[in-house]
Amino acid sequence: MTTKQNKNYALPIVMMIILFGMISFVTNLAAPMGIVLKNQFGISNFLGMLGNAANFIAYAVMGIPGGILLQKVGYKKTALIAIAVGFLGVGIQYLSGHASLESAFIIYLLGAFVAGFSMCLLNTVVNPMLNTLGGGGNKGNQLIQIGGSFNSVMATFTPMFVGILIGELAKANITDVFPVMYIAMGIFALIFVVLAIVNIPEPNAEKSAEPLGKLLSGALKFRHFVLGAIAIFVYVGVEVGIPGTMNLFLSDPLAGGLDTTTAGFVVGTYWFLMLIGRLVGAFIGGKVSSKAMLSVASLVGLILVTCAIFLSSDTQISLPVLQKGGTGNLSFGLAQVPINAMFLVLAGLCTSIMWGGIFNLAVEGLGKYLAAASGIFMVLVCGGGLLPALQGFVADVAGYMTSYWVVFAGLAYLLFYALIGSKNVNKDIPV
């Protein structure tokens, strides 16, 4: 029966896995777009990261309403709404390439904000939908892992592709990235039609007799959850800030001095190492505790970022990446990059396993408050926009590597949470 069910749902399963990747594709478009915005509009690093900030701030606005929408209309309709909103968000970003110079930047930010609504909704839908389409159990979990892996693949691919499209940095323009937007809108349109036509099972959305407000306040009574929610805010900011600022640094002729294509592939390597780290984390997750994994990852991340901050950018090291040759053709070889970039790329191995570790530690012992806690977590994903913007501001004022003290502080907090803050001291609360 399970085999038949999985066979019948092969097409929507593929669509959901692609959506898993689209979350990463659209989200990770914002950071390399900062390079385009900087050069087209002559703006600061802080303003260049505002597109990324707009994308993530949408989570703060839509996190709780998204959960309410899910309860009212179900998973399939929520997914269709999310896909339509995603198409609209990317479409608005596309229109910014045709707008006047005075209004193009504002229109792009609006598009990034709308796209963020979609990504927030999709994040609440794709995991339970894949689990249900797989029939639950091990098969459902396997599909979620496949979706997560494809998510990481798209995170690796996006900065590389954008780097190729930008070409010569001095001529970078929003219109150069149109092919990415065409792909995104085309995929959204295709998946919308498929999901609208195909009959698929609806995941069970458990409804609590208690009002949402009471459940939210109940979750916030747990110290380890509150500190864990802050940890999610910090973690997403660290995860996005490391490669986002590195892309700006490497592409700056007065800093990293790399062409945009090579810089994009170096940053893509960070996301590739996150994929490797997630696969390793999944393999050892049954044997190593979340506390141990988060502690080690935070400590090693601190060491790597410290090395990046203090070592001179004048020191070059060879990294194996795709790069653009003198004739404009792409070739694989050793690229000379500042040694700082090597340590920042390696930090991808550390950030890869942090989300799962933080989530597991934060929701331990929450019982009936788990669903409300998940909604709060989704709101605090906005850290992925606010902390990188802060880092961009510090980069404007004090330099790129100095800005990584923001990341250092974030990793220090995550280490504190793993060692001390994650302990449940509220076991007396009925759950």
C-alpha cells in the first residue's frame, strides 16, 4: 500500500523537493544581489544588504500569521498561496530592472520583502508535506533529508550562477540577473499548476483547545526556550552574514580584488561545505548529542572566524574553484584568494549542523507548547536579515574583517547556549 501511495504521489513529491530548493534559491539570491546594488546605485555595504534584510524581516511579520493561515486553510492551499506570493515577489524584483534609476532600488527592496513572505510560508509547509507524501515513518524522513540536501545544493549554486551572470563588476546591473528571475518565476508557475491539479493527502494539523496567545505565553515561560529562540535569531544571522559579507569583500577591487565570478564560486564553496556538514551531521546525529555537536561547532567556528579577523588579507592562498580565464571562459583550477576567505569558507562546516541542534535543545520538554514554539522560531529567522545588515554597517565604518566581530559575538552566544543556556530549569511547568 505504501509503495502504491508513493508511486501515485511521485510528481508532487518531486515538486515539493524542488520547492525545498527554491526556498534556498530565492533566499540566497539576496546576498549576491548586494554586489549588483552596490555597483549600480553606488550605495554602501549596509544598503547593499538591505535586500537580504527585507527578505528575512518578512519572517518576523509572517511567522505567526503563517501558522494561523495553515490552521484555517490547510497545507495545500497555504502552499499554493506561498507559491503565488513567491512568483509575485520575484516578479516585482524583475520590474525593478525596468524602473527608473530613482525608483529601482525601492522596487527591488519591495520585491525582496514580498518574496520573504513566500519563503516563510513555504518553510512551514514543505517538511510536513514531504513527510506525508512519503507515507510518514522512515520514508517520510528520507524525503525530508533529500529535500534538505537539494536545499543546500541550490544554496551552493546560486552565488556561483549570479557571479557568472554579473560579469564585469563595473557594469553590474539588475538586468544581468534576469535569467535567475526567469528561472524562479517559471518554476513557481509550473509547481503551482501541478499542485493545483493533483490530489494529495493533507498532513494532520493538530488543533489545540487552548487559544494561541496562551500557548505562546506558555512557551515563553521556559528559560531554555527563550534563550534558544534568541540563539536561532543569532544563528541565522551568522549563517547568512559569513558568506554575504565575504562576497562583498572578495568582489571589492580595493579589498579581496577577485572578479565576481571567482568570488561567487568561493562563496558557493561555503554553502557546499554546509551540505557536506549536514550529511555528516545526519550520519552521526544518532550517536552524538545536540549539545555536544553545537558546542564543538560553535567553538571551532570561533577559532576559524578569529583567524580570519587577525590574519592579513595580503596573504594569499590557493583554493580549488571555478574561475574566469583571460578569454572569459570558465575553467577549474587553483585561485589565489586572501587567506581570510579560506577560514570563512571552512566555517560552513560549523554552521551546517547548528539549526537542528538549537531546535532540539530549545524545544526539549515543551510538550503541548511545541507548535507555538515553532511559530516563534519562524519569526526569529529575521535575524538572517538584521545581523548581516549590522555587519554591513560595521564593514562600512571599520572594514570588512572588523565586521566579523559581529559573527564572533554571535558564535560566542551559541557556545554559551550549548554549554549553559540550553538546560531546562522549568521542569515544574505542566506540559
